[in-house]
Amino acid sequence: MDDTDLMLKKLGRKTMFNITDEEMPALREQYEVFMSHVQALDEIDTEGVEPLAFPYVVETTFLREDEPNHVISTEDALKNCKTVQRNQIRVPKVVG
């Protein structure tokens, strides 16, 4: 067993997967394909390219300005609630 197999076994244990010796050749092959993709990405020249948090620019001109035009009082908002506690709607516990 070489270093890559040991690393994959260790990673499997950390992620709660029991990798058998029979599964190791297929996993090793998938790992090598993945690493070839990573190597291809490493070869892309990104000099002078600004990092992006999202792959393309999204125009949001369709959103309106958030300007309140009809505000009701807390009392009016809570008047139809069955149970109110400290000016908040009290709901039954749903997780035990």
C-alpha cells in the first residue's frame, strides 16, 4: 500500500467510511481522475484576473427600493394570535 492508498484510507476513516481492499482500486482510479482535473485547473493562467465570489455578474435592477408604506402597530399584528408572550407570537414546540 503506497502513500496515496494510506491517505485515502485515513480520509475514509475521518469521514466514517470503511474502505475495503476490494474498493480501493476503484477509489484510487477516481482519485487520479480528480487530481488530473485539479492539475488542468492549475495550468490555467489567472494572472491579473480578479477573484470572483460568483461566476458571473447578476444584474438586480428588477428589485425595488424597500420603502415602508403601510406599517401596522404591534398590537394590531398580534390581535388574532392565540398566545402572545413578550410581544411575540408563541408557538408550540415542534422539536423534542
